[in-house]
Amino acid sequence: MISQKEVENRSQKLIDRDQETLGGIPVFAGTRVPIQTLIDYLERGFPLEEFLDDFPTVSLEKAIAVLHLAKQALLEYGYESAAG
């Protein structure tokens, strides 16, 4: 299982968070596209391809990597909650 430190290191390469960019909302690195926008699209049942078409500054690889990071963080949280 991926460590919390590894999640933080990976997220720094994929996600930017700067007060000067959208008031510090987490965005895909190198863009102004909020991570929340991807989650919102998926929650509403839109395919990943539609998100990528609407936000061409986000690559497929980066979107999948962020989703993988979220998955790992949730799984890690679940294991910690069960153990704690």
C-alpha cells in the first residue's frame, strides 16, 4: 500500500494549490482546472472523455493519475479507520 508521504509527493507533481490561482483551490498542475471539476463530472455520470474534451489542458494521463491518487488516499484512510 502507498504511504501517506508518497501520496503527498505524487500530489505535488499532479496538483497545484496557490492562493494566486483560484484562491488556493486545488487544480491540475499547470492549469486552472479545479480537481473538483473532474469529480463533479464523474459524479454526474459524464464519461472521462467528455471532461477531457471540455478541458483540453488536462491530459488523460494526468486525470487518471489524480483519480488513482484519490483512490489510494481513500483506501489508506479506510485501512487506518478500520485499524484505529
